Amino acid sequence: MRLLTWNCNGTDFAKLASVIAPYGADIVVLSEVLEFRSLDPTRATWSGPRAEAGRRKKGVGVIVREGLVVEPMQGTENPSAILARVEGLSEPLDVLGIWTRRPYLKTALAGLALIQDRVGATPCVVAGGFNDNVYPKWVHKKVPAFRRVRQILEDELGLVSAYHVFHGATFAEERDATLYWQHKHSQPFHIDFVYVPCAWKPRITAVQVPPYDQLADLSDHRPVVVDLEDT
């Protein structure tokens, strides 16, 4: 199974489809993506702010490959997150797509709240743009917030960051950047994550992040692509 998450910086999926297709992902989570249009509702779902005066808003979307079905879970509407059930794999999978925005901790907690009361019922993956990490320059205002987010993901939900497990990386010391702030190579950050169940750690076979010179015309973020052995 291949999972892909990408903060596409407000790009329309119509411009992304041909770029994402070669990755062959089973499940794609897009954050900061324009509201979907003309996509098969059994294979794509989106959540975000209501459109105003016909203008499409940016939100979070989940898309699955042919042969799978995705359905938003009732009562989980949120402008910065979407909780959806994916059917057609060896077992059902809940996917929480998230895009945290200012105030970062508030939107992160609101998104994670969608899944907290469902722990243990169905395997869950949390993926998206968190816009946060524990970088020293953010120590006074953001580190405590991200530590709280990690506490929920890891201690309460029993999830692990696939990138950090596979690469043996420490948070804020990642080799690969998922954001080049203002498209500058000199401003790299790792703030997009794919969290999977801790029990899946042995199944993680690869985690890749495209380099700076790829996909720069579409977003200042880069996708995180996770491969897992099928069960």
C-alpha cells in the first residue's frame, strides 16, 4: 500500500492529477487544495470552508485509487480536517486528513478530536500539513504546541511518524524538507507528516520526499510518500 500526502499550496487538483498519478498511490491526502470539482464522489472527498460568492475555498481532500471507495464519516465536518473511511483494502481504514492553520494548536486539536473517540475501532492513518515541528527558532511559541500534538498522536492514538521510523530521524533534524518557505532552498522545514499505527512499523518499506528541484512550480511543499507491505 502506498500513501501520499502533499500540501499543494492552493493548487487545483486538475493541475495535480498528472503529477500525482505516476506515484501510483492507493490513498492521497491533499491539504490546502481547492475544493474538488467533477471527481467521482466514491473515490474523492473534500472538506473546507463554505464557498463565498462562487469562489472556491482551500481545504483538505482524500482521493483513492480505482478499486477502493472513500466515504466521509458523518458528523466530522471540519474546515481544517476530514475523517473518511476507505473500503476495499484487506480491512477498512480510517484516514484523517489535516491542514493546520493559525491558530495552529487550536486547529490541530480540533482536527484530532475527530478521531480521538474512535481509537481502536478501526486502524487509522493521520496525514497532512501540520505547519509545525520543534525547531529551536520556534521554541518560545510553537514547541509546546507541537509537543501536545505529538502527545495525542503517539501516546493517545498509538501512532508513529512513518518518516521518522523508517529513517531513524529526530524531529527538527530531518534530512529531507517538506517545505521550502517562500520557495527558498535556504529555508527548509519538515512540517508534513504521515502517521500510521505503531503496530505497522515492521510494514514500512520506504518513505520518500522529492528534493527541492522537483514540483517547485506547483507548491513550496513536497509530498511525503510512504510504502507499506500489504497484509
